[in-house]
Amino acid sequence: MALRSVLAVALAFGVFATPALAVTKLDMTNEYEAHSIHGQGDTFFANKVKELSNGAVEITLHLGGSLGFKSKDNLDAVGDGAVPIADTIGGVLAGSDSIFLLSSLPFLAANAEEARTLYTISLPAYEEFFKKNGQRLLYASPWPASGLWAKNPVDTVDAIKGLKMRTYDANGTRTLIEAEASPIQLSWADVVPQLATNGIQGVLTSAEGGVNAKFWEHLSHFTEVNYAMPLNFVHINGDAFDNMSKEKQDAILAAAKQADERNWAALLERVQGNYKTLKENNVTIVEEISPELQAHLAKAATKVISDWKETAGPRGEMIIKAYSDKVGRSY
């Protein structure tokens, strides 16, 4: 690590003070809103760290990208010590490791239980990636299932063809290309500006995402397709973590475990609350799509999953097989 980075980490973590007396103060970045499932999960984590450490560790959470970091910046920012902790949507890390496209493979996990099974099976691979990059994975946060936001129902093959739609990672882009839409991958912070200027006509994201960004100001329909339940990852600078006392480390890890449990448990309640909010704002929730579109999307998904397995190699094949054995379906 460069001297500048070492000094930044040292100053941020108070390592020049007497360890037993120093309060460790950490900044944490997240580009999503305070009321999002990830913003609330990270707030829970920060509060729990302070509680379990008896005030010895204080995390200042910066939401809405207020520190200037987008998810695509976070791996380098945490690795260099520019910010000690970050919450990062997994798809932006796929350029470094294809494992981060696993949770967003189309129609692989049918519900939250299956999504968590997939995460548990692949957890060692995620942990190894962050370790190789001088960091430590603390916990993951799932998104509710992605659907299709637009000004009209996207419930037929004709409705999706040519639709200029934002995606959050390469899987979504490839799937929508196969489905004959016109996808464009954008960071979350860029979505609303693009909607406001008609740069895009729709968005692949969850009802949660639409509530967070008040999509009803631009779009009127959310079509359920249960596309995927992608993950955000919370990771900490490895040197910063290692330089803390065991008591502080234990408090952070215990808080992370509780945040992980809380985030998965919150999914069902969040979906119900989001649907209530959408209806209050006159958003039409389209719960059924045509059999032709189902088949069309399934064909697109098969190609994307097959391509991912080829790219991921033996490790990916092993994960998919273990998952298939658990859920009783072959991919």
C-alpha cells in the first residue's frame, strides 16, 4: 500500500493514539438512499457496532453517494484507504471476478430462501476475492426481486422489443439484448437524470428501487418478472481492520452478522410495504406476463447462464451444481 494510503488509514483509525484509549472512527459510503433497504441495513450495522463496542468504534455513514463515490469506485477507494468501509452493488465488481454476476443470473433464484442458499454456497468465493484485494467482507444485503419499470406494461414480447432500459450489471444487459430490448448499464445515481431527460424509457430494478427514487414521477407501471435478487456487499479495508484490537474486531463482526440476518429477514416486509407505497402513488403493478414473454425471457436467460458458466470455469460449475442439488432444478 502506498505511503499516502497507509497514513490515511492510520489517521482514520487512530493508530497513533494509545490503542486501549482510542475511539476508532470510521467513514462508510453507500450510494443508495437513507430509506432504502441497504441504507437502513447499514444504519442498523453502524448503530450496532457502537452498541457492541461500548462506544469504542463509531461509524459515520454517508448515504446517497454524499462522499462522491459510486459503487464502481468503492473497491479502489476502500483498498487505498480513501474510505474505510463501503456498501457496493455486486455487479460493478464483475470486471474483476465473474462471481459477482452470480446473484443476478436471470431466474436462477425463485425466492428469498433460494437467493440466500445461493449466497451461502458462494460465500467462500466472495470472501476470497475481498481478501485478495486487501479487504474483508462483512455482510451482504439482498435486493427484492427485480422487475421492469416503464410507462406501460411490459407483459408481452412486443412490449419489450426495442425498449431502452437501464440495467445494473452485465447480466441484465446481456439478458435484455437476448430479449431484443435496448439496454444500457447505468449507476444508480444516473438513473433519475436519464429518466427526466428521456434518455431511457424504463428501468430493470425492484419495486424497492422505484420507491426509493420516486419513479412514479416518470414511470407508471411496474411489471413483476422476478428476474433476480442481486446482492450488495459491505467490505472494510483489511489493514484498518487488522490494526484494531480484538475487542473492536469482535464487535464489528458480531454487528455484521446481525445486520446480515436483519437484511434477509426484512425482504418480505419490504416488498409488502413497497407495493403499498406504489399503489398510493398510482403505480400499476402488473402481476402476470404473457406465456410468450415468459418463454422469450427464459430463452434469453438460458443463454446468459450458459455464458456465465463458461466464463466462471470449474468454480462456477461447482457452485451451480451445488445450488442445483439444493433446490432440485438443473441449470
